[in-house]
Amino acid sequence: MTTWIVAVMVALLSCTTLWSGMAGGQEKKYPNKPIEVIVTYPPGGPVDIGTRILVNDLQKELGVSITIQYKPGAGGMIGASYVATSKPDGYTLVSNTYSSLISAPFLEKEAAPYDPLKDFTPIVAYGVGANVLAIHSSSNITSFDALVKFVKEKPGQLTCSTPGAGTTAHFIIEVLRMHGLNIIPVPTKGGGPSATSVLGKHTDLGVFLYTAGVPHVKSGALRLLAATNKIGQQPAVPTFTEKGFPECEVLGAWLSLLGPAHLPKPIQDQIASATRKVIQMPSVIKSLEDAGYTVGYKGPEELSKAFPEEYKTMENIFKSAGVGKFAK
């Protein structure tokens, strides 16, 4: 009897050990369940479009489904805060432009609900939507240099539509004003309305994401004078940096994935590596370009380095503009 009991116990312990090993292996394997990606703006916007293009193939690369959840509001801070307080296990990520993630807290007079430098793990940036300065194609101002000359000779005479006060596009005007170019910003209710304002000649200029102006630029109705970043589809358009306004570079919209703080490095690297493979696919490149993005890649190390540098630049812009938390 004793021998039989011992044999049974040994068998049970063997099964328990085997099961524990399998369970441990399952816990270590990532991903093994659906991933939730939080988009911090309403459906149909530029961030949503870029996210959908990426997620369609990223879920195939990672081998699990990826669902998109929308948590808009407060300039993207509601969705970002949700992710910042989530478990850092790689199953809850935020899709945003990291310039917006950095700039949104500066808009608040009171303490913001998250710290962009401490509450997130930068994972990957995979494409940039340049903010562009556009003018009606019928205008006699045919270049950025001609615009600068005109504004210096006649300060305060030109108006420029923006997607709204406090947007990264709006702060391009503030940077120009920092450098002595007095252009009057006119806030609208988004990138589309900003472009429409120029089309209808309600404003002399417009600043908005290239994604909002693609059809009007392709039709020849709008002329691009400068952009925050190089545009793959419009290589002849100079950047603001090339024209002597380097602060504008941080005001482009890099599509990014981030996780909560303390996301394990292996998970961070796995998502970044999978994203890099996806954005090398010709179909994905075409889809992003058709939507107005230029494909690019910033991995975890580069993105982590960019965050504090661009935070400082953004802080200086807000201070100079005297808005948000720096309003007097």
C-alpha cells in the first residue's frame, strides 16, 4: 500500500511539474491574447487612418488580433491617461502622434493627468504626417522666401487658418511670430476646415496636416510653401528647418505606439521589430503615402532619446507664445 501511494504521489508531482512548466512558458510567451490599441481621437481622423493601416498587418505579424478603442477628448489626454495607468504587459497601447502626447499637457493651466516623460514607454514611430503651410495657387506669393519678404514688408496683413488654437499646426504660426514674422492665426475646427478656408480665400494662408490637404494639392488648387518634415510625395517642398526655423520640426505628426511606463524591454523590442517589418511591405507603404504620410522608422532607443529633446523644444515654444500653463 505504501509503495502504491508513493507511486501515485510521484506521478501527481510529475504532472504538476509538467503543468507548471507549460503554464510558465505560456506566461512568458508574448503575445498570447488580443492587444488593445487606444486611439485618442475620434474615428476617421488622421491618427485613426494611420493606425488602421498599421494594425491590419501588425496583427498578422504578431499572431493575435488587435482591437482599436476610441477614447477621445481633452486634446488626446483622456485616452493617453487611460494607457498610462494600465498594466505594463504589452496588451494596452496608445496610438497617437508623440508631438501631441508631449504638447497636450502644456495646454493645461492646472496639473496635467500624465507626465509624458515618466508615464509612458516609447515603443516605435512609423510614419510622419507633416504639417504644411499652404496658399491658394492663384496667389502671387509662390515660395516661402517670397512669403517672408512680404510679411516683413507688410506685417500683420496676412491671415492663416489653423485646425484650432493649441494644435501643433497653430504653433507653427507662433514659431514664425517668435522670429518676427507677424501672421494672424485664425482657428477653425480641424484640418479639413483649415484647408477649405484657404480654398475659399477666407484666409490668405493655412497650416494643417498634409493628410488634410492631399486632394487639393494634387488637384493644383493649393500650393505648398513649407513643411515640418520632408514629404515623400512632394520632395520639392522645403522644410521649415531648411528655411531657418528648426523649432518647427517637432511640430510634425509622427504616428507612434507607446505603452505604460515600465513596459518590459523584450515586449518593447518585439512590437517595434514587428512594426518595422510591416512598414516595409509595399502595400502598407502605398496605403500610408496615399493617406498623406511619409513612411519612417524610429525604434525604442531613438524615440526614447527624442522625447526629452522635443519636450524641451515644445516647452520653449509654449513659453514664448505665452499660452496654456504659461499664460499670464
